[in-house]
Amino acid sequence: MSGHSPASLAYGPQLQENALGEDGTVRFRLWAPSVDSVALEIEGQEPQSMKSEAGGWFLATARAKAGSRYRFRLPDGLAVPDPASRRQAGDVHDASIVVDPNAYRWQHPEWRGRPWHEAVVYELHPGAFGGFAGIERRLPELAALGVTAIELMPIADFPGKHNWGYDGVLPYAPDAAYGTPEELKSLVDAAHGLGLMILLDVVYNHFGPDGAYLHVYAKAFFDEGKHTPWGAAIDFNRPDVGSFFIENALMWLNEYRFDGLRFDAVHAISPPEFLDAMAASIRCSVAPGRHVHLVLEHEGNVASHLARGKFDAQWTDDVHHCLHVLLTGESEGYYEDFQDAARLLARALAEGFAYQGEVSPHSGKPRGTRSVDLPTTAFVICLQNHDQIGNRALGERLTTLADPQALRAATSLLLLVPFIPMLFMGEEFASRRPFLFFTDHNPELAELVRRGRRAEFKKFAAFSDPAKRERIPDPNAAQTFAASVPEFDQPRTPEGAAALTLYRALLAVRFRAVVPRIPGARSAGAQALSRTAVHARWTMGDGALLTVAANFGPEAVKGEECPGSLLFESEDGAGKAARHGRLPARATVAFLQESPP
């Protein structure tokens, strides 16, 4: 399965082998161009000076094995973990642990993944599911739902017990709060046994604020002349920096056998050419015949990264924002850009991005590039995700914000159009629990995060009063994390059972009538029927015509022709009404006209 030999890796400990196998030694390397000496400290052994090599590298080979604990000692006496630690003995400030990457015995080594057009993505927070073992226990019910790809929010080792994952500082080490490397591999293996792909969200645009020791011994890792919302930008112009992240991506794909990666906020990565170079390196370093999927989050909507052979898809916030405005009527923040929501949604359904170079009223700057030539599978769409729920002050879900009938119509559109749909954990059983922003920082940093979090919302009407901002949950309170765990017994309630029935029915229709026809699908036009309704068509790969029409408003609207057979109606009688040129209130219909033989 692996297309990248561990011996060729620059970063991380490497168990050495001889003709008889493991020889009982481990090679350790550290890129530390800001210091002139480094000592290796292995638990139970005397410190060993590391050999200085060209370019700021330090090397040592020592007696060690899987399970050995080690640190690097800097000239000023500071002991630091390996930046490419595969496992930590506790938290981010503790010793690193040598891991044997070949110890796990795979049960499904024949797995090669699934084509991207079959993806129905389910995003989840590993901690909210009880860690890697907890997720594994719930895989059968997700497979039964009709999900085909599980996406884990970031798992790189972060400070404390709870975190969204975007404060990670050791990208190679699965956080101990979630489980061991072997438990993570067991999760991936079990998913494959059920026919599920498993994707991982990775953060290559910054390190968290606590435990990023690279700032001490590898200052050249960062470009102080460029800044991001998280501080000095990572300097991707340096080959030693770029290889750190490329090797990390390959570790997840080849050693852990993830089926794909979602790259967080890549608009903060500079130069942007690094992204395409990384994609090319990944494509040529995985075994032939595997389906490996690379997905971007890019605020700028730059379509060039989605050209054939680079990245498969991008999270398409435009579709989310249009649907959210149609469901809630909200207009603050970035929703300011989407007040003409039906028209913009129609453009997104036809062309991918709603903004393709036009000026954003919210930012005052142009946003987006031409996307009409991209396939529908280049766009991951959703009604909810960790950002769009969790970046709200109170973390509300649509179940508490939207009319239930309108939400059912939006869900129907999400799962029947030929894009890549994504669900957020608990959405399928109508969870009403919030998903809040949570961390577990040291007291000093916790206070800064608490204040910063509340300050973010001072421009919003509901929180303009400082006293009202005190209602925003403290990210560092244990209860904030506990309140964000979905109520997994919700499917036993009438509301939860009804939601599950809807999702299962929609996914069954999707896989029967839509998915097989997605390759080669092209827009046949889309338009707004009113301020609340849209009508869209696609010529599918086999020549069939798929029509989806949705009305999110409280009044019926005049519709367009819907030829073919009714695939689905979110409300009884909506399909019949649509045939007669009338789209009922808060309803979605889908029709398929088979191509002539």
C-alpha cells in the first residue's frame, strides 16, 4: 500500500533495520537551525550529543525501540518534544514516544477506497464521539444511514484535554485524549471493512499558541515579514519546511491509510504554488490504484487549485451561506454578502461559486474566480459544519433557528443535487445540542482566549452590550465541551426518528438515481423563481436530465417545467403541484427524465 519508504523521510524517528529485520537502534533527526548544538535524551540512558549536519539538521542513532521515550535538549537547558513526534507521553510539553509504524496488522489490506463522486461526507469531532474507539463503535450505524466518508476534525496533539483541534502543535502525533496510534489505525481499518472512506482534517497554516517549540530552535520555519490571524506565517518557500508538511500528509495517507485529507484555511498558505506542488507530490507518492481525495478550504475560492490532477474539491461556503440566509433571514457578518440569496444560490448550483470576482459587500474586496468549467464534484456543500455552527456565539444548530419544514426542504436539496454533500455530526437525528467553541488552555492563555472570544461578537446587535457578551460560554469551561456532545439517544425520540427516516430515504434515492450518473454531469441551467425559491437542472453523465426545485418561503411560487419521473418530494403533493407549474411553500421536489434509448 505504501508508496513512500519510511527510510526516505527527513522528519521523525526511524527504526533501523538490518538483514534480519530490526537492529535495535533508532535514527533521530531534528531541524534546529537556530541553535548550534542539540542533545538527545532517551529515558533510562545518558544524554547523547547529536551530530550537526548541513542546513541546520542534527542527527543521532541510538539504542531504542518502540515505546522508548525521548526528548531533545537545547543549549539553554530547555527540553522539547520531537516536532514530528508520533505519540506523546501525556501532553504537548511531555516526552515523545518512538512508534513502530508497521506494528499494526491490517484486517483489510485490499481496500483501495471509493470514487469521489460516491462521497457523502460526515464530519465529526473525535472527542465528542468518545475518541477513536468511540467512533469505531458507531461506524455501523453511519454506514447504515448511507454515509460513505467519515471526516475527522483535526487530531494533531493539542494542549489540554479538549480542543477543536486547530490549536495542534505536533502534527504527526494523534492526540492522546483520543487514543493511541494503534486505536486510530483500528478505526480506519474498521471503516474500510464497512465500505466507508475515512478522511482527516489537517492544519498546515499555523501552529497553536501553546507548545510550538519550533519558534525557539527553528525560527526560520516562520516568515516574520508575513502575518496571519495566528501570528507569523509559516515559510513554505523553504524546502525543509515544505517537506515537514508533505511528509505529514503522506504519513496519514500511507501509514494510517486515510482515504483523503481536508486542508484547513489554505488561503493563509503562501506562496499558493506550494499547494499545487504538495498535491503533485502526494499524487506520485501513493500506491497506484488507490482512490485518494484531497479537499481544500479556501476563503478566496481560487478555482485553479481544482484543476484536474490537483485537488479534488473545495468546501463551498457560498452554498451554505445562501441556504442559511434563506432559512434564517440573518444578515450580519458575512451573511451580508448573501441577501440576494436565491439568485446567488442559483448561480452556485449552476457554476459552483456564487462569487466569481465580484466585490464582497462585507469585505469590500473582490472574491472568487471563474468556476463554471469545474465538475459538480469539485464542490463540497453543506447546511452545517463545525465552523458555521461553532463560530456562532452560542453555537446554535439549524434545528433551533429554522422552520422545520423549510429545513426539510433544504436537506432534500443538499442530498439530491450532484455535488458532494456533507453532514455534521448529529444533523441526521435533528440534534438540538449546540456545538460551541471549546479549549483547555493553561490559566493565563485561557483568560486571553475567553476575552478574545467574547470580543469577536461586539459588532453583532445581540452582543453589543458588554453584559450580554458575558452570556457567551467560556471556551475553557469543562461544561462548554460537555454541552457540545450530541445527544446520541435522540434517534429514540419522535423528532430524531423522523429525521433519520428522512436522511435514509434521501440517501437511498441519491445512490439509486443520482450517484451513478454524476460522472460527466453538467449544469443545464438554474434560476431564481422568487426571493425564496430556485429551480436547477443538470444533464447527467448518461444523458438523463435531473431537475431539483426548492422553495424555502412561506408562500407558494410559480414554478418551471419539471420533466420526467418524480424522484422525491419533501412534502406530500409537492411533486404533483410542481408538474402543474406551482411550487408549494417550504418544499423541494426532484425529477429525473431518462435519456432516450
